[in-house]
Amino acid sequence: MFTVERPDVERVLRDYGIPETLRDFSELQRYHYERYDPDSREVRLILRLTLEGSAPLVLRFKNEEDVTQALLESQCRFAQTLRENGIPTPRQYRAEGCFTRWYRIGGYEVLAALEDFAEGQLTVVDAAAAEQTGALLARTHRIAETLDLHVENRVLFDPFAENDLFDVEGFRSVGPALSGEDKVLFDRILAKYDAVMDRLAPLRQAPRYAVQGDISDCNLYRTPSGEIGLFDFNRCGDNVLFCDAVMQALFDARLMDYPEELGPEREPRILAAFWRGYRSQRSVSPEEERLLPALCAVIRAFWSMDIRWREDSLLNAHENGDLPTVRRRLRETWRHLSAVP
């Protein structure tokens, strides 16, 4: 297992020109690659550094199959560019002009990156926070578009590729086992899906720009002045800005922690607040407005939690032979898609 000792951390601090004395450090996050492969040399470790007489820092160590130094450097550069253009996000530090640096520690080759620690992590999203988050996202989009910023990396929320919000392929996988009226409905759903995706085709050709890619309560914080800032650019990459906004809005409205007083109307209230904030900072074109209901319908229809992850998901029901739940999930999927004219 990758292990870091105090002299290793002090060496990084010296290289990055940090003069303060290290008091201690602790783990914020560790990916245990060795649990699945004892011979793995992959590393993802995030440390919180406490310094004497200075604010804490975050030290990231990485060596992952899909992460190059060029990618990590471009992600850090994008974060720093946002900061320099008024977005609250932690400062990225440089060593000899670069944000990242290779180290050999305990027999492992790892990339290091150093940034400020973001105090005040946001844990609950209410309507006010959603509006601020929408405005924050729009500002990042506007900066990326204006400055023509790019990061070549796959993002979590691309509706035209495998993504973390909806799962059409999982839905397709149950088709061969269906029969009768269930198979008729299944085929009708896929035909409607193809028709809706044809309508969304113009978005495939839209320009792509760098996005943070994972605006969630885990990656947001409230500054002392009351603004909302963002950190963690691990999933940063290029995306169609409108698609990123739609999927981040639904993520914000469906997968966060919320105050109880929002009640059953939570999702529409959060969505309305998010879009109010977004539109206050960046306009949405008439064509995008026209396509918004269709894109939302596709995401809701094939929502990954309902298709794959819930105990009563479509795939679990199919595997367990629970035909009533399979039928219920098919009807729910059709209800969402059929709402698109």
C-alpha cells in the first residue's frame, strides 16, 4: 500500500516553495486499488496538511491508468484560470512553473499537486444554495467559452456517451427476456428514445469547452463572505455547456442532501432555483430552451438509480424474476418519454 511519511510531505512543501513548518497531516480520501489487485501500483491519495501559522493545504498524489501529467496539469490550470477570473476556488500552487510534479515515494511513482484547503464544505442544498450554484456554474461556463478553455478528458455527464446519470444500455439489456405486452412496451420505449435523440442531435455538434464536471455538495463550499465556491477538478473535461448545465441541474435536484422543509416538491423547487441562477449569468438560446424538456425527459426516463442501483431497480427486478416491478419500471420510463411531443 502506498504510504507517505512526514519527510515526504516536507519535501513536497519545499519544492512548492511553502516556507511554513508542517505541523501534521491526515488523509481526506484514499482509493484502495490494492483491494482489487494486490499488485496494483495505482494511487489516489488526498491529504490535508496543517501548517504552523498558515492556512491548511491539500496535497494530492496520483498515479492512475487514465491520468497523465498533461491531463492533471491542464485540470489544475483550468481551476487556477477560473480563480484568476473571479470564481471562488482554491489556489493551485506551482513548483518550477508547473502545477504537478513527479515523485518516487516508497517504491511508487506518483504525481503531486498542491492547493489551498477549502473550508466550509456545503452539506445541504436548499433553494437559495441551488440558485447560487446555478449562477456559479454559468459563470464558469462563460469564462470557459470566452477564453476558449479546453481539457481533453471524458466527463461524468455527457448525454451522448456513457455517463453517471442515466443508463440506456442497462435498460436495453432486459429486452431479450421480455415477451407479450411487456416486449411491445419495451420496443415502443426504444423507438421513442431514438426519435427524441434525433431531436437532440444538434447538441452533438455544439462546441465543447472545459467544465468542472462534478458540481455536487461534496465539491462545493461556502466562503466567509457567503459565496459558494467549488473545488475538486478530478472529473474536469470538455463538454457541451448546455448539456453540462442540464445534467448538473438534475444532479443538484435529485442526488444531494436537502432540508426536510422542501418536502415532496423538492425537485421542481431546486430545479427552478438552479435555472434562475444560471440564466442570471448566462443566456440559453431559443433552440436550447426548446430542447430542454426532451433532454430532461431522457435523463429521467433512464435514471441510473431506477435502472441499476436501487433495490427495486429494473435490473434487480429482472434478475430476481419480479415481473410486477419490471412492468412498473417500464411504465415509468414510458411516462417520462411520452411527455415529449
